[in-house]
Amino acid sequence: AGLPFEDVFFTTSDGVRLNGWFVPYPGAQTTLLWFHGNAGNISHRLENIKLLHDKVKINLFIFDYRGYGRSEGRVSEEGTYRDGEAALKYLRNREEIDSRKIVFFGRSLGAAVAADLATREECLALILETPFVSIREMAKAAFPFLPIGPLLRTRYDVAEKIKKVKAPILVLHGDKDEVVPFEQGKRVFETASQPKEFYAIRGAHHNDTYIVGGDAYFAALKDFIDRAAAMETEQSLDLS
């Protein structure tokens, strides 16, 4: 993609070695911590990474959960939560990163991981794209006539956890999403506390949000992040 980046490895609290890419933007004060979806790994996000870098003008850190890409271990719900903690710790330990200006950005499955981390760790803002309510609700949507909900051990209860998040929240969802119903994104938004915003990506399916959304999509992301950063700066000045 022609971008400068660092290929990095870091370790979780339970000793699993993970891989990620840090993509800097010259002079950027804010950093996006990216929790990707279930399909593929960080190498499949190159086009999206470049567009976010060029249009939102922000540092990016994207990593693979355990069991994905070049990260070690076997995937589990609890494991992905530990992976998110380790990724945030890695960022906070970088000297050039302002730990007060880290935005959590989660897509699909990553929205569940980002929302969980935001209940326990401070962030500048939380952005959830194509989030589902919970694994149980997804099972109901996919298999409406099968009573498999009680058998599921994996929860990823986004709607329940987002109630506890205090940071500004932006939820984005394609209204033609064929994987996670648009209504689930709306339900996640409705359960979230203020301040919050919802952005419907007209005509977008599950995996083409940034393509169909185009410049307006990236402008919405940049505007939200810029306003969250300005709010944080104002609050810091008031405290000082």
C-alpha cells in the first residue's frame, strides 16, 4: 500500500504472542486501535488501512487476535478480551503516543472486543461498525427455528456492555448488511449512554461499508474523532 509501518509483536497477560502493524501519520495526535472482524487477518485490510490513513489522518494500530494471522494461540472469547488489553498496553507504552487520545474502533466481532475493553479502560472515543447485539441474538437471526441459544457458551454481549461505556460513542451500520442485521446495530445504539451518534451507511452490506460509504463515510469518522479530541483537550484545560 506504500505506507510506512512497523511490524510488531507483543505478549498478552497469559503469555500469548500477538502480531500487529503500527501505521503512523506524520504529526497525528490521535491513534486508532483497530479490532477487526472475524474473517481473515490484518493483511486483508490493506485497502481500508490506506483509506483511513489518507482520509482520517490518524495513527493506526491493527493487530490479530490469538489464532489469527501470525499471532499464536487458540481463539476464545476470554482470549480476545486479553488480546485487546495487551494491544492497548502496547500502545500506551510507545513514547510518541498520547494515551489520552486513543480511539477504540471495532468492526463486527471486533465491536464486541472493543466494547468490552471500553468498559474497563479509558479511551478518547468508541467507534462500533456493524455491531451485533450478542452471539445469542445472532443465532436467533441466523437460525430462527432452532432453539440453540441456551447451548451457546460464547456470549459477546455488546448491547449489555455498551451501557457501561462513558466515552463518546459512534455506531455505524450498512442498511443492506446481509450478515449482521441493521436492526441489531440500532439496538446496540439505543442501549448506549450519551453522548452517542448513529450513522447509517446507505446501500452498504457487511464488508463494503468503507467502499459504499465513500468520502462521506470517512468524513463522518474524522469529524467524530476530531470533536472527541477537542472535547478532551477542553476538559484537560479546565482541570489544569
